[in-house]
Amino acid sequence: MSDPFGRRGDDKNSTIDRRRWLQAIGVAGAAGLAGCTGGDGTDTPASDTDTDTPQNAMGTSTPTPSGEQEIPEVGGTYRTVTSSPAETLNPLYNNEAGAGTLIGYALDLGYTFKPGNTLMPQLYDLTTDDGGKTWTGKVRENLEFGAGYGQVTAEDFVYQVQELHQAEWASTADSSAWPAEVTIEQTSEFEFEITLPSANLLYPQTYDPLLYAIPKDLIKPYVENEDDKGLQEDQELLNLEFTGNLGAYTLEEWNRSSGQTYTRNDDYYLQEATDQNALFENAPYFESLENSVVQEQASRLAALETGETDSAAVPPERVEEFDSMDGVNVYLIPQPYNEVCVYNMRENGWNAGPGNLFREKKFRQGLGCAVDKQTLVEGVFRGYANVEYTWQPRWSQWYPSEADMMEFGTGDLYGAEAAQSRIEEAIANTEYDYSYDSNGRLLNPSGEQCTITLYHSAGQNTERSMAEFIAQEFEDNAGIAVEVNAIQGAQFAREYWQQEIPENADELEWSNGAYNAGPRDVATSPNAWDMTVVFGLNTYPLNPLAGEVFFQKDSFYNPYGYYPSWDAKSLFEEANSATSQEELKEIFGEIFVNIAEDQPMGMLAFPSGRSGYSADIDGPAENFFNGWDFGAWHREE
């Protein structure tokens, strides 16, 4: 599988761990996000000032049109391309957002969010009457499984949670979303009730309660035998044979290396949801949908130019070219994924000499001073991005715009003097004899220049350019030589990003799965590595509470071995117990100031999604929720 929480720039497909991250992705691509708590803005070319940050990212809530609507004709094929094949389409175990998009064509999740920050029930609605401690899920009564499994009821969701996600033997993607202290019970044929240990008014925005509908009778034999491997390999799950009317399309063929073919679902349940979108009345509007694996970016772009695909990500250096084509429209879509240079603070990181300098806060600050973020944004991303200083985009309502925050990589916090002075402070705090020579090169105790590796995704041109820029900046300003290496994302995740589970895992302070198998001194990946830009991460501007896992040393997601020097756990606990958005904003401000100072990784930029669509496709929108109504998309005549 690919990275749990990441995103890949050139290909727009996001990767995420637990489905919380998957649930933030709409079926139309990485910009089709679900969930929000506020904020607004549109994406614009980058600026180093607050005045040019996005202003309409959340879109506008518009009432459902009244009266008769012209319903499009059904016909033709919607074609899309991806850069790599899916490793699994099993909805219970998939953690990769590219595959999540493919699953989503045939199987909807429980709910989504639409422009205006409004929850849209898909399979079920979620409401609370007691301030967020108890949530009622109301399941639509027109949901039908295929393959003879019958009607979807509340029991299917409750059984899935109780017997899989909350079971110790099952390693499902949603297991961490359902801790034992969260209870779920069926209260009627089409209703269930979730009780939280404490009130959370933003619970739907955490994506924790977001589920696929899976037939109880399909998974029951595996539950009875506690057969995790068998459930992962179940052919009905892998081939989505049970989906009935639960998705806009039906998976007909999955060629593991070349792609997928889908046909129109004539009985799509959302045809009855015209209160949400009048065009759902006869959705979907394509007779078929085809996804092709096209590994080379040049070939994907050629397909978009010639009309062989209806959608493809456009690299920043070619946005103007493609947007000027008669047959293509390029949409700049606000999205929450950042570009980060992640440092390996585990025992097999920092391979330039003894110790691990990445663990030193001042060293990370020095690296932050080495990269000119504005030049990165303007050069590599051609201005279609915004500089990142902390774990929020500026258009988020939670961004601490009034705070005194350290802005590494800008002004006095950029350049050789700023970088090397902090690195010298860091190495003075270690027992090892690192030093700078007269040429500004950082030398290890053996007198050799420190040389480290930086991995980027193979076939991703923008990412490669970013990696090369970082390498040059580190050489010039920090005196550290960087070897840039290309690798397939899935391979990096498997061999470098994930850790091997120690044999004595039960004896460790914690061991929370492959993405945090234990303390950084004892749990490491199969292969050593220093830095990576393979994965971007979700900053959760809609509900930053969802991102606390990135900053807890013992969370279920800490592949890089970061231990915060600030009291992250207490601050996030305060935020979790906040009773108002005003209180939340104050706490989040403190959190983001601490993150900016601690530099857990090199936080570089927020690129906009650059999605090219065939000009005759009616549906895409330049807001955070692009893709929420994908079933209503159609081709204009």
C-alpha cells in the first residue's frame, strides 16, 4: 500500500492512512474534499503577504433550484488516467486515496460535505441533540446491496464497527477511528447511535464516523474465524461485487496493471436525492467510466490534449498552455495537502555520521532557514502555490494570522548565516564532533562532508524539481550534500516509510502498527533513509483536531519518529474539550505557533490542485468541495 496520509503533487492522487484521510478525498480527484468547519477563499498565485491568500476556498452554499431542471442526456464514456496501478480495491483495508477514488466510483461513503460547509447525507445522515456527545445515524431506506445480500440496514454498519474495526484481530483501515470508548448501537432498522466519551461538535468533520456499507453476511464468516488475511483477500470485496445501487457506477473489469472499466448504475440510490442536487434525478450521466494507468506524465498530458482522457493533473509549468487550449479547462482547486521535506528521526535516519542530528530542534530550524520558500513557490510551482510556515493554509479560519510566528525560509530566517548558526548550536548540544570547515561545509567526525539522501516519487516531474531545489539549497546554505533519488511511492512506503514490528512489541512503551511500530530507537523501517518528499500530508483546515496524530510520539502515525519539544498532547487535549469555536481558535493558534517553531519537518508550500478537464465536462468547480456531486457531472453537447 502507499503512504497513509500523503498526497502526490503531479498526479493529484492523495494517499492517507486510516480512512479519515481517504474520506477527505472526493471521487473526482484530490480536490474533492469532505468536511469543514469554516473559512473561505479561492486559490491564487502565491504571495509572501497575507493580502493575496485565497478568499473563496469553501465555495458558496446555494439553495437547490426550484421548478423543473433540464436533465442531461445519458451517454458516452468518462475517461481518466492515473500514474500507478491500485494495490487493492478492498474498501475495508485500502489506505491509498488514488485507490479510494477508484472504489468511490462504485461505492459511496456514508456522507460528504458540499459547498457552503454543509454536511450532505449519502448513505446516512448524522445529527446530534445533546451538544455532540451522542450522534444519531439515519440510514437511507433505498439502499440495496448486490450479489443477493439484500437491503442495507443499520445493522450492517454497527456489525462492521463492533466486529471488525473494534476487534483486535482485524487490521482494517478504520480500526483507529473506533476506540473502545466510542460505542455504537443499533436503535432501529435504519438508525444507529454513536456515543462519544466527551462531546465533540465537529465529530463528522473528523471523518471518524464515515463508513462504507459492507454486507454483514459477507464479513461474518471471517469474523467467526478471526481471519484477517482472508478478509483482505476476499474476491467480492476486492472486485466490489456487492455494491448494488450504492455507487454511481459498477465495476466491470479490473486489470491489475492497466486500469478499470465501469458501467453506469441505472439504479443509483442518489437519484432520489434531488433535494441535494436536482441533477441527481437521473445520475450518473455517462454510460461508462474508464480509468487507465499511464505512468509517464507526458503521456497523461498528451491524452488530455487530444481528448483521450477527460481529466488529468497539469504541472505548474504547463497550466497556462493547457488553459489556453480550446478543448481543456484548467481548474485551480484549493486543497489542504502540503509539500513537506520529512526528516527521519528514527534510529536508521541521518546516515551522514554518528547520532541523529534531525532530532535536534535547532538543527531542524537550521534546515528550515536553508530553503527559500518564496523562490520554491515561484520557480518550481510557477506561483500556483502558497508558502507554508505552519500546519494550516492561510485561507483556513484557524490560521493564526495575528500571532507572532516564526517564518522559516523567509527574510532574516533564510540564508547561510541563519542556517549554519542554528546548526552549530545543534551540534554543540551533541556528543559528536561535527563542525564546519572554511568553505561552509558541514563535516562529520571523520572529517568528511555530511551527505544524506532525499527520495522523491519516480515519474513526478514537479516533485523531482522540488527535490533538486532543496538539495541545492541545503548544499549552498547548510553545507550538507544531498543525493536525490527517485522511487515508486508504494515501494518507498513499504520498504522505508513503514516500520518492521519488533518481536518484543508487547514489551515496548507503545507499538501502534506499521506507521509507528514503537519508540524511534527500537522500531525502524527495513531500509535506512534520511529525507523524503514522496508524501505530502493533510493539514486538516476543516478540523485541525484530526491532524494531532502527526505531532504525538506515540500516535498510530509517526513514521518519521518525531518527538515534540512542546506539550503537544496537553494542547490537543484542551482543543478536544473546547466548548466553542472561539476557544478552539485560541488553542489552535498556540498549537500552530509551536509547530512553526519546532519544525517537525520542512514545511514548504501549499500547491493548488491543478486539474485539467475536457472543456465539455460540466461539473468541476474551483472550490474545496470539487467532486462532491460527481454523479451529476455530464458532457455538454
